[in-house]
Amino acid sequence: MTITFIGHGYVGLVTASVFADLGNTVWVIGHTKEKIENLKKGIIPIYEPGLEEIVKRNVRAKRLLFTLEYDKAISSSSIVFIAVGTPSRENGEADLSSVFEVSEKIAQHSTGYTVVATKSTVPVGTNKKIKEIIEEKKNPKAEVDVASVPEFLREGQAISDTLNPDRIVIGTESKKSEKLLLELHKPIDGNMVLTNIETAEMIKYAANAFLATKISFANAIAHLSEVTGADGLKVLEGIGYDKRIGASFLSPGAGYGGSCLPKDIKALLNISQKNGYDFGLLRQVHKVNEEAIKRISKKAKKVLPDLFGKTITVLGLSFKPNTDDMRDAPSIPIIASLKREGAKIKIYDPVAITNAKKIIKDIVFCKDPYEACKDSDLLIIVTEWNEFKQLDLNKIKKIMRNPAIIDGRNIYDAQKAKELGFNYVGVGR
Ligand SMILES: NC(=O)c1ccc[n+]([C@@H]2O[C@H](COP(=O)([O-])OP(=O)(O)OC[C@H]3O[C@@H](n4cnc5c(N)ncnc54)[C@H](O)[C@@H]3O)[C@@H](O)[C@H]2O)c1
């Protein structure tokens, strides 16, 4: 099948490459000349494990084609996926300007029968608006059906998530478009949820809202355990064995971040407000998350009552391991708060430093964790990269000025760290 993806970010480039690898001819339309020229050479604009290899392989096989132009790609495609960003506006609502802009362009170039499927996370009713835009602008001879095919991949394991999804949600307005989408997804194993467009749009927000709720619940229980003397990690382990609850997303830490949960929670709150429903539960989920992030710098102030002039090491900047994505990463407000108190910050992250440099200024970027810990008064683990899990803590203790760790992701054995002589503070214990 020949298909098109508009947008070559974490969603567009990964899913386009996987469909190309499955034997389809896949056009990817971008809007930045430099990025498109790089992609043609196999140079990718994001970090995602294993992605560069798949892109290169499919570019060589001429199954993955990058372009700035709509005409050839759209007119030759049976399905056109919209995978552009839908960031938060000031009031929390999803900014759909890119979605609508590309919808117009699709309309102008569609010929024959085309399914326009939205992968971007969009509020209920958006695909209806896309349909209106396309109907108004398209050639009367062209026939277009819209569909909602929300994406659930996780950065850092996006390729395996695309090939082995928990479910594939397909919301359509016609049997014809459903059949085409099912045919494309045939080689991919996963529960199929076939439904209408509005339901598919809502499933994506409901999933992210529930995941955020689990994380905030874990963080609230962890905090309560800390102040009452319970072991929060054991409490969460104890409830996680219950099949009705499940253990995933119950790890307390420095709060959730990233390009999806914070923005989608804000967008769902905005949708609720517009529809006259006060989603109080979700407001609290957001509030608990902000508190969890703030609590890391509060702990720093407890360990070092006067932060002015102190050197603090932050390990891990991306919002989670195995990605360079810095969008809404908890490291940003944590570092800002420490800087406000006059601390000097040294940081290290395996892949996010290039993106971080665009956002975080006046800090020392280091080439490895040990350089970052040298002469430091406090080490804070913000992202649980594997390479931090077995650092030589003996060596770190020797090179730090003051052996103290705030383990924002509970990656170290508290007992061992204390035995080594660290002032160790975890989350929930
Ligand atoms: N990143 C994730 O883990 C993830 C998971 C599931 C769903 N989503 C959703 O998928 C969508 C895309 O997310 P992402 O993380 O891939 O974003 P991204 O910022 O990495 O990628 C967005 C892409 O859209 C392109 N783009 C923006 N405006 C454009 C325009 N006018 N014309 C052509 N291209 C344009 C950008 O150049 C970029 O390639 C969002 O709605 C997001 O909520 C993301």
C-alpha cells in the first residue's frame, strides 16, 4: 500500500518507518528543508533506540520517501496520517493549528479515494472539523473519509510498541475506510478496538488521564508513607500484586513529564470545562504531580539548608530514560528552583544535552556522571537512565565534597548507600 505521514517526530517517523519496514511505500511530509534533506540521507532529528537503522534501511530500499511537497505523496496514497504536534495553549487547550493547516493542504491535493487518519492526540470533535475543512477545499471528484487512529507508543521503546501494541484503536465513519485501515494494520498483532471517531478520540485522553492518575496516586501514597513512617515502596508493591490494580505506573518519583501526560491532562481538563463538567479528580492529579516535582527541591533544601553557593549535580534531564525529549521534563523546574536559591548546577544526561542546552542556561554540562559529581555537595537523580544504576558509589563518595544523594527515582539501595556514608534520601521511604 502507498501511504503518507505528515510530521516526522516521535510518532510520525517511528510509525512511518515501521510501516515501510513492513513493505509499504511510505511518504513522509515535513515542513523544514534541512530536516527533510537530512532524513533523505538517513540522519534523524530525534533520538529513539533502533530508529536510525530502520530509517536508513528503508530509505535505501526506496520504501521511505521524504518530501516537502504534498502533490505526489497525497495523490498516490490510500491513507494519509496526520502526526503533527498538538501542544498546549496558555489555557491548556490543545493547539490544533498545525492539524488544520495540514488538513487544508491534504484537501488541495487529494484525488480519488483517500482516508485521512489522525494519529495526533486531538479533542473529541476535531476529526469532524477536519472533515469540514477537507470537504470545503477538496476537488469535488475526490472522495475523503476521516478516521481517528490514536497513537499509544512510548518514547524509548517506540518501535517495539508499534509492532506489538496493547491495542490498535480505529475510529471510522465508514466501513470502506475501516477495511483499508484494517488491511494496513494486518501484520501487527494487538487487540483491535473498532469504534466511531469520537470514541477513538476520547480513548486516547482517557488512557493518558488514567496513567497520570496512577502516578499521582503513587506519589501521594509515597509522601504519606514518608511522613507516617511507612515504607511507601513496600506499600505500592503490596497493592500492585492485586490484579485489579496492577504494578505498572505505581513507582513514586520526581513526577511525570514529557510531551504527552502534562499536555493531555491540561487538554482534558479544558474539554471538561467547556462541557460544563468539573473534573476535580484530574485537577488533583495535576496538583499532586506539581507537588511531587517541587518536593525534590524541598528535599534539597533540607539536606543543604543554605543552597547559596553550593554545587549540585543533576543526573538525568530527559523526562524519562531512552529519549532526548525535554518537553515538560521535571528536571527543568527542579533545576530552576535550585538556581533561584543560588546553587551552582552541574549536569549529565546520556542523550538529552543538545535539547537541554536550548532550554536550560547557566549550568555546567558534563561529559560523564563522575565529572558531574566532582566537588559536588549534593547529587540528585532525576531520570533513571540504566547507566546511573550501577555507578561506583564508592568513587562518587570520594570525589564529592559532601556525600549526599536525593534519589528521585529510587534507583539505589537505601541501606547500602547509607552504609557507604551517604546522606541518602529517596522517595516514599
Ligand atoms: N511522543 C509521544 O510519545 C506520543 C505518543 C502518542 C501520541 N502522541 C501525539 O502525537 C502527536 C505528535 O507527537 P510527537 O511527539 O511526534 O511530536 P513531535 O513534535 O515530535 O513531532 C511533530 C512533527 O510535526 C511536524 N509539523 C508540525 N507542524 C507541521 C506542519 N504545519 N506541517 C508539516 N509538519 C508539521 C514537526 O515538524 C514534527 O516533525 C501529538 O499530538 C502527540 O500528543 C505523541
